[in-house]
Amino acid sequence: MPIQMIQKIKNNWRDIPSSLTWYFIGPPKTGKTTQASKWSVKGSDGVVLLDTDLGADFVDDANIIPITSLAPPFRNVKDKNGKNIVETIGGKERDKVEIVPPDERGLYYRVGINKGKPMPVYSMVEALDYLRTNWKDLPFDTIAIDTVDKINEWQEKMTKERFHIEALADLDFGKGWSIPKENQLGSIASLQLFLRSVSGNLVMISHSKNTTTVDKKVQLVPDIPSGVGKGLCKIAEVIGFTTCNKANGKYYVSFLAYEERNIGSRLKPLAQKRLEFDYKTVINEIKNYKEK
């Protein structure tokens, strides 16, 4: 191996790294969706938000893709009399199927000039295929997922359907839990790798779980199975816990880490800090960092 293959790392902590993965965890209504929708140097113009919770249509200026499933839904193709059309494939007959068009998947606009009209919604596969294929022609530098909790829910449902089981525990050797975990972490890792190839950023959102107190410290973890949550935390460079201050109505994000928290930052300027939950505030903290 030539010595040139070995890289010596020297960080300028005031220089904002590219291809960061941010993970925000917190209770409902603590600013996660609003802030994620504009978590870019370009503000909302730089972010496309994959809205799996279908709640971002109340966020002004957000660029959203409503997501309702992992894969696109299919339906039987019918003739003019309403009977299923049969086709022969590989010598076997089966009902012909087609992907349900995005505007025929049963959802309607809740606000705006199209209120009450059918709303196009997409699967995660369709949205990510579109973004990967067209990324160089799009204005975005960040993909936000709100929430990754919903993706886990869909992965678990898909596993039950695949193995025809009522509960994940019905599969031997913990496979009921390991299969959806590996699928979700694999898909997020693939997206993360793509964004690194185009210098893009990833923002993930999770609701926080109500947990117990250990040694007078509240355990703050995402509201998903621990294996999935730990896996997502491992691949995120910055993990923040979001709160709302009742006294002043402001939102805050904490990077205060200790054993019971899946929270913290690999970026030294943010480590052990609690800041207003705002992109410019967080970025200014990095830019103004001084080594002690």
C-alpha cells in the first residue's frame, strides 16, 4: 500500500462539512417538521421533505412529497364490464395488475386552492427513484424524512404480510424484528451514500418515546424499536433532542449527551450545547467556534 493512501485528518471546526446526516428526536409540536423543511443554507428552497406523517401541508413554503407506503400499490385491471382482465405469463394465467395512479390513492388536499380535490401521493420507492434520477436538475441540497418512525411501521407491516404472521414475535430466532430493522437501516444507508456522492445532506425526524428515569436522568430515545433507533443514531453525525419552552414559546434543540441519551454531536462546536432550534443559530454556533 503506498503511503499516499493513508489520510491524516485535521479538521477546521468552523468549516461546515458537506453530506451531513442530522437526526432530530422530540415530542410532537416541538418544531421538528417546520425546521426540517428549511434545514439548508438556501432555506426551504434547498429542502425536499418526504412527508410520511402527512402533516407538512400546514408548513408554509415547504417542498413536500406526500408518502403513504414503501412500495406503490397495485390493483386489478378491469374490462369495460368491470371484470378482471386475465393475462398469460410463463404459461400461467393470472389477473392483470397495474400501479394505482398517484391521484387515485384515496387522499385529498386539506388546504389551499385545491382543497377537497384528489391529492397525488407516492411510495418511498417512487419518491427516491425520482430524486436520484433528477437530482442534478433539482434545486435541493437536502432530503428530510418526517418521520423515519413511519418507515419502520411500514417495514414491520410488510414483514408480517410476507411471512403471513400476526405478530413479529411469531418468527423464530428474532427474525421478525431483525428483518424490518435490516431493511430500514439498509435503505437509509443507501440514501445516505447517494447524498454523499452528490454532496447532499440528510435530515431524519423521530418522535421521542416516553421512557423511565434512571439515576434522575430521563432516557431520551426515538419511538421505534431500540435496534432501529440505535442503528439510525450510529449513522447520524448530529443528533438533537427538541423541546418547546412554555414560558417564551421558543423551540430548542439539545446536543447534551450522556449514557441514557441517544443524543450528541460528532461536530465539536455543537457537542454538549443547547441552542434555539433554528438552522442559522446552529450554523452560526459552528462558524463562531473557538478552540479552548
